[in-house]
Amino acid sequence: MSHIPQIIEQAQQLASQRLYDRVVGLLAPHLERHPDDTAAWKLIASAYAEQQRWSEAEEAARHVLEARPDVAQAWCNWGLALRKLNRLEEARQAQLRALALAPTYPRARHELGKIRKAQASIRRRNKSSRFCTECGYALSPSDTACPRCIETQQHAAARSAPQPEPVGDPAETDPIWRVAQDLPAATASAGSPGAAKTAPSVADLVGYIALAAVAIFLVALVCVWIANRPSIDDIDYAPSRLPPAPVSTTNTNTNTNTYTGRGATTTPHEMQWYTVARFSGTTSKNTATFTVGDEWGIMWDFRSQMDPAGNFIIWLKRPGDELGALVANTLGSGSEESYQYEAGTYYMEITAMGSYTITIRELR
């Protein structure tokens, strides 16, 4: 068993480098041989969560919970995976157990709030919706009958209806069909020695003209597509990260939210990224408000202080708006950015289990 701590140390190093595929590849065979290794289950659960593989993350978190049912973090991690799988009632019970063990645990309280909002949304949707008793299709207020059932019945009636018999001789009514039928005989007679050459009839000429028109139309379509398709030089590739931006003033504090005001000058007719605000801290809190234009971005750097991976959540809200938009929800240390395209005044609600720095930048 002396090799187990070495494997755990290797997995922790890979996780710190965000190499989660290699973490799973290292720990999965190890757990088949040592299913009671709780530390390995914690690491692989975190790796699955980073990869958005929530079914595997739920199973791994459940193994940790079975070994440590007295730890609030184990219940909270399991509840997070259950919420991602839309098993909301189980997730709510898990977060309640976490709060029973640690009543001030901020992450469990935050998760419980998100679960309650999701359940309330489902109740409102179900209350205002009607469903077909036959197939369960959601009916709109104007529907007097189920559109899906009507469509199914129409398809069934069309399949069971007798097919109409062809009227008349196709050789008389369809010149193209007649040309197609006459081609083998014409080819055979043309290849035989001494075959007499006869002039084509009017119907034959009409058929040849129709076929030629179809071919010309298809060629024209291909030519138009080739002329209008974009070249590789016309494609605009967006940058993977925001470019460096000039900062007029910097005033950071590792324990409190701080604000960096506007103050940089721009070159006429040249768009640049400018820092609007910067916030940093080590605890969960709300930031000061900031105002941005039509195109801006949020960049963050988070350093977890929990083992194996602390949670970092950013909610973007307007003053007076309780719901807001979820910008970040990660486990473990890392840096990332999010682009926004709506002007206004905002603030951020931050839940952090470690130190963070958030920079707001605007393109103007």
C-alpha cells in the first residue's frame, strides 16, 4: 500500500495543471484495485465535475459520502452533482444534511438557493401548462386539440389510403419517360450493321430539350455556389482571450472589494480594451456597481484554498434584479473569461472558497 500516497500526489499535480483526462486515466484503474481509497474518490469526483461528466461525478461523490457521512463538504459535493442531473429533491435533501452538519457553510446555502429557484420555476411552468392526456405533449393556450396526435393520425391515414392508379399511357403523356424508354432500342439499332437512320420525332426533341434544361440549371446552381462561398481570408477569427488593456489606476486589496475607475484615453477610430473595474478578495460577498457599454468582458483568476477543490461562483446582476445570470461555477483553481454584449450598470454576487481577482474590461 506504500504506492497509494504516490498516486494521490501525482493526481493532485495533474489536477493543479488542469489535466483532468490524465487524472481520470490514473485514478480509474487504481480505484478498481482499491475501492476504499477515499482520497482518490475525492480527486476523481472533482475531475469528472471539471469535465461536466455529472453522472460519473455523482457516483464518485457518493463513494466519498459513504466513507465520510459526517463531513458537510461531502454532502454538498454530492448535492451539486444531483442538481446538475436535475434530481432536485435529492439535491435539496443533500444540502439540508450539509447545513445540519455546518449551519454556516456558504456553499451549501448557495446551492440550496439555486435548487429552490429551479423547483419554483418548474412549479410555475407546470401550473400554467396543459398537457395532452394521450401523448403528454405540452399544449399552448390556443390549442383545442393536440397537434402531435392530429399529425400522427394524418400520417396514418395517408399510409393506409389506396394509391391512385395511373391514368393513360405514360408514353403519350410524359415525353421524358418516352425518351428514356426508347434510348436502349435506339442504341441497339444504331450499333447494328446496316441500321436505317430515322429522324427524331417532336416528342423526342421535347424530351432532349427538357433534359438539357435540367442539366444547365444544375450547372448554374453549382457555379453560383462556388462564386459566393467565403474564402479563408474572409473568415474573422475571434481572439481566445481579451488583449491587454491600459489601466489608469490600480488599487487592490486582498480582503475587500476594490474599484478601478475609467481614465484611459483612446486613439481616434481605434477600438481598444480598457479596464473598468477590478475586484479581489478571499470571502463571499457582493461587489460595488460598475457601468459598461455594449461589448465588454469579465476575466477572473481563482486560487482554491480547499482540498481537493474549492468552489468559485459569480452571479452577474443588475441593481434590483434578484435572479441575474450565472457567469462562473467552477471547482478548483483556474483562470477564465466571459464576454458580455449588453450595456448597463451591474454588480456581482461572489461565492469563493479561496482567493480571487476579477477584472472588468470594455471595448471602446
